[in-house]
Amino acid sequence: MADEIDNERVEQIRKLLDAEGEAAVQHRFGEEELNSEEFRIAQRQRQQARARHQAAAEKRVREAEASEADRAAAVDREQARKEQATEQREAEATTAAQDRGQSSAGQQGRSGAQADRTDAQRGPDRARQAQERVAAVRRDLAEGDRHRHEKELAGSQGRGQGR
């Protein structure tokens, strides 16, 4: 029966490792538990969970970057479309003014162009906001990694003092 793995104990050890670190496992179950098969399984499960978490986080960063790139491209396309439409309106207004001999049509075309330029200026703001979202995801990942490292370091120090 000594070869049988106690899955409940593995789960308890893994949760304790996640919450408080290796020193807490040693304190609760004793020094010999750190050499048990259950402890090794719990550590392996924890490492696999950490790897899955890291992969998911990296995927979120890639998706945020791709989304930001898609938004930036859409803003560029929209800006080009608006500029082309503005140029066309100005050309039509100029032609109409020349045909009628009216100069006010050219002034109206210029005010429309100013409104389009204001819309185009919003494009960089959207790109900046998307970049800020990507940076926030990266900061969250770094904070999580730092916190995990501190817990592991505390666990290692606790284990070293117990010997």
C-alpha cells in the first residue's frame, strides 16, 4: 500500500504550496513530506498549472497586440477614405463654384475638410489606448510573476532554516 498515491493529500499539498509555499508544507506535514511522491506530484502539477497560466497570458498579449494592429490599420484605412472623400468634395465644390462663379462653395469645402481632420486626429488616440491596454496586460503578468517568485523564495528560505 505504500506505493499508492493519496490524491487527496496531493491536492492538499498543492493548495498549500500555492497559498503559502514550501515552508508551510514542511510545517504542516513535516520535513519527510518534502521527499514524498505526493509532494513531487503536487510540485509537478503546480509547475504545469503555472506553464498553462503563462501560455494563456502570452496568448492574451499576442491577441491584444494583434487587436491593436487591426485597430490601427482600420484607423489608417478610415483616415485615407475620409481624406479621399474630402479631396473629392473639395474638387466638386471648386468645379461647381467655377461653373456658377461662386466663391462661397470653396469655403464650405474647407470647413468640411477641417471636420475630417479632427476625426483623423482621433486615430492616434485610439492607437495609444490600445497600446496602453497591451502594456497593462504585460504589467499584470510581471506583477504575477514577481508575486509567485516571492512566494517561492519564502518557501525556499523556510525549507533551508528547517534543516
